[in-house]
Amino acid sequence: MVSLVEEYRGDPDALVLGLPRGGVVVALEIALALDLPLDVWVSRKIGAPLNPELAIGAVDSDGELLLDDNSVKLYEISDRYIREMTEEQAQEVKRRYERYRGKDKPSDVKGKTVLVVDDGVATGYTMLAALQSLRRRGAGKIICVVPVASPRIMRKLEQNADAVECLSTPSYFGAVGEFYRNFSQVSDEEVLECLEQARSRQN
């Protein structure tokens, strides 16, 4: 993974942003290897009513909604459901920022090179929401960095990032967890440990 983004090693205008929770674990390794600061960038998936693992959209770090209109029509999802889930996930975004950052302000990404890291991309909506929110906030260069991604989502990622660095895009892609020996749930405490480890290295 690190070899894909080696050119950003020690860049004073670059930082690594992990998508909680699992993406922060991967992002830590990249941040430490490249001697770059690490922060979180939160977006939250909205799942289909009877299949919460199937993403029909996502809420980004500003509470903005990114929606898959085709899925909404296909599954006949009501406006009420979308409103309720958008509010619920926006509150979870807020909770996570407060949990991970406390009173600290978010990283200023304006004009910066940001390496946006997740542990993998399936439908891609949480990553796409993150990329779009970073673009709105004026990030100078946005690099999407993932170990594995569904080939179906690569074009959308490339349209929303300045570059996409991905180790593998297997033709058969069921779920991200299939490509890990250990894909256990990452806790809030582990995310905080990752952030603290990165901070202590930078100081």
C-alpha cells in the first residue's frame, strides 16, 4: 500500500484521513510509514430498509446526503425513510467526531493534499461522500487510497478524486471482509488509540 503513495512521504502539505472505523487502522500504517499527520473523516452509509448492508447512499461529514437514485426507485424507498435515516446518520457523524476529536477542530484541508483511506470499497457511497465533502472544503489534491475495491465503483472514484490508488480490483467482489484474514469489528477505543499513536509520532 505504502509504495503506491511513496511520493507524498514527509510532504508538509499532505495529511492522511481515515474513514472510521476500519479505515483508520489502515490509515495509521500509511501515516506512520510516510511520516504524515493522521485524522478522521467521517461519512455514514444509509442502508436499504430490509437489507441494511446494501448501501443506497451516505451522509457526509457536513450532514449532506449522497443518494443512489436508481436503488431508491428499484426498492421503492419512501421519502420518509430517507429523511429519518439521513437524520439518524447525521447524528452518528456528529457523535463520532465528538468521540474522536473532543473539542479539537477538524483538520484544515483547504489547499492540502489529502490521502483518503478506507479498508476497502464495495458500493463506494461512504468513500464518495467523503471525497465530495473534501472537494467542497477546498482540498487541493484528493487521493483515494484503498487495499481492495469493486471494479464496478472504480470509475466513480476516479471521477471524484484526483487519483485512486488501489492494490486489487478482483472481478468477483462480494464484500470487503472476504479479502481479510481478520475482519473483526473495530471499536471507537481502537480508533482513538490509532489517532494517539499517530500524534505521538508527530510530536
